[in-house]
Amino acid sequence: MWSRVKKYFKKSNMPAKALPQRLQPRILSRSEHVISRAYINEYALKVLYRLREHGYQAYLVGGGVRDLLLGREPKDFDVATDATPEQVRRVFRNCRLIGRRFRLAHIHFGAEIIEVATFRGAGVEHGEEGGPGGGMLLRDNCYGTIEEDALRRDFTVNALYYNIDNFSVIDYADGVRDLEAGRLRLLGDPESRFREDPVRMLRAVRFAAKLGFFIDPECEQQIYQHSALLHEVPPARLFDEILKLFMGGMAVETFAKMRHYHLFGHLFPDTEKCLSREEQGFPITFVVRALENTDRRIEQGLSVTPFFLYAALLWEPTRRRYEALLAAGEPSEVAMEEAASEVLARQIQRISIPRRFSLPLREIWALQPRFYQRRGKQPERLIGHPRFRAAYDFMLLRATAGEIESELADWWRQMLEGGEPPPVSQSAAEERPTRKKRRRPRRRKPARAS
């Protein structure tokens, strides 16, 4: 097994000094850590014990162990085992196998899912640098031992295993020491690991923001140097990664770190161009306000929809293009449609946005000009639109960021609260003039000859 591990690190172009000298783990007995079974999900315990009963190794692993050691409540409880996915499925009738690149077993307990992964092996194929794959991970469906599995994980703080047999914590990568230091450190050579999977740069930022850790200087330097590798990640995969980054309750901190490490511009180039310029001498704050709102809703246990998040992240380039088209004489409705199409067409080259999210996203944008139409029955028609509430919340964010006058937001608040909104002045009604369709002139009947 040790020869396979050394072969893997050699293929990863890892410098000799970074090769692990031994695979003797540090084992923390029950008295040396704070993890108790009382804090572990009951279904995760069922999975661990049943796999053990059938003669397999099974450990709680990764973020669940990390968070328990930090005194946090884990979001997920993942299990690592030497049983293959097919063997896991034979043990659990409520099991479904997913994934191609690496097969996983999902064990369903009602609405809850416990993810079970077979130990990953060190014999992983890679593309040669400069050739197909450019050093990126091409195949990862190779199984191995717990030692190999530990070395294949990304960060040391995620390479920790909880043994249900004797309630010990097994640490193959000095992860406990990094936890104590508040340090986020990659296992292995950072450049090689980022080339294998550039998404690890996003994970580094996400964990640093979530845990309040600092990124190891060597790892940090490689993020600066290799941020452009994100262009090699399939757009479909990046959609889910963005949701993890911004819907974990630390969106503002994550956003700041992504811009600090020059990652955000590779994912949202149009938005980054807008944010790098001031408007009328003031920095653009809409994105930050939207992310603050996202964090607040998550803290309060309220839902956050992906389409609203993407609508906020892409609003600045859409708004600028919309206003340019308005200035060129396009009708408001046509200008918004064209602006949305242009921005989304460029964006999906970096991050794919499924149609079930792009359609409501466009509706939120399309309804924004209609908030200025406050005469007659127009407000009632707008309130009756299925996407009104999301569009209204979006408009309030624009007012909070100072993009539009607070008078408009106050008028709509009073309207919805059942009070009598103040009368709309002629100047307010003309804030966003819309171009009416010209009627064709009537064809005059030819005069009859007398």
C-alpha cells in the first residue's frame, strides 16, 4: 500500500520534502477530545453500527468530525468505509448509488440522507501538465485503505476520522494541530492539488470564511498564482459551488475573500468590471447589501432561492446595459429583455444557470421598471404578478443601496400595508419614461370624384 501512496505523490509532481515520512496517525482517546455520541446524528450512528455489524470498517469523517471538535453543530454527517458502494447497497435497502467520477452511497431516512463513501485510493490517473487535463483529476473511482483515503482529502482539518468502536479520533495529517492554530492547510503540494481540482481554491475560501481560519501562506500564494485555472472547471459544476459559497451564512465574508484572492472576477467577469468602477463618486454597494440580506435570512431560518441570489450577483451589468439601451431610445421592456439576454449569454460561458432559475431571474429584472408605474390600475396589476414578492424585495434592496430613491420604496410599503399611499407627482411618474408604441396613422379614404 505504501508504494501506491508514494507513486501517487510522484505523479502529482510533489516535491520530496512534502512527501509524508510515515503513516502513523495521531490517535486521540475519548478523554482527549470533546466529541460525544449524543451530538452525532442518530441515523449516522445507525449506519456506522450496521456496517460494523456486517464486518466492514466505518468511520465518521470530514466536516462532521471537524465541526464537532470545534464545538459547532455539523450540517452533514458523512461516513467513510472499506465497503464498496455495491456492498453498502446490499446492507441497506434504503440506499441509492449516485455519481460517475466517484460512486457514493446515499442512505435515505425520510428527508435525511447519510452519505457513505468508500475509502479513496492513491492510484488516481491525471492528465499530464500541458496535455489533456492539464494536470487535472480525470478519474477518481479508485478504492483503497483508510491511510490512502486520508491522504486523498483536500485539507488537513477534513482528514479526521471518528472511530465508533473506541470513541477515538484518528488524525493522519496533523489536522488537530491545524484546528488548534486556526489554520487551513492543503494536504500535499498546493500547486499540484489545485491543478488536480481548481475548485479547491473556492473551497479554501469557503472554509476560511465559515470557520474564521487563516489560509496557510503557501496555499495562499498558489491561489493568487493559479486563480485562472477556474476557467477549466465545467460551468455546470460551478453553479453548485456558487450556491455553497454564498448560501452558507457567510456570504459577505466569502465575497470579500473571493475578491481579495482575485477569484470572483474569473467567475463573474461582467459584475467585477462594474464593481471596480465608482458611480458618481460612490462605490457600488448593491451586491454587498444583497449578500447581507442573504446572511440575515439564513440566520433567521428563512429560505434563500438560487434565482434571487444570481439576480443580485448579475444585476449591476444588467442595469448598466439596460440604461444604455434606454438612452439609445429603446422601449423600457425591450431594453430590459435585451440587457438580460446579453448578460446571461456571457455569464453561462463561466457558470451555467439552469432554466428553472434563469426564467424567474429574468422576471425579477423585467418587473423592476414597472414599480415606477403607479397610476391607475397599474400597481394592482403588478401586485397580482406571480413573481411580485421577489421583485418587490429586490426593489427594496436597490433602495437600501441608494440606487433608487427611497420615496419609491416608501410608496410601495404603504401600498402593501393597506394605507393610502401619497399621491404620485408628475415628476415622479416620469422618472422612468417608457416609450409608447406608435399607432399607425389611419389611412384616409380617397376622396370621391365629384
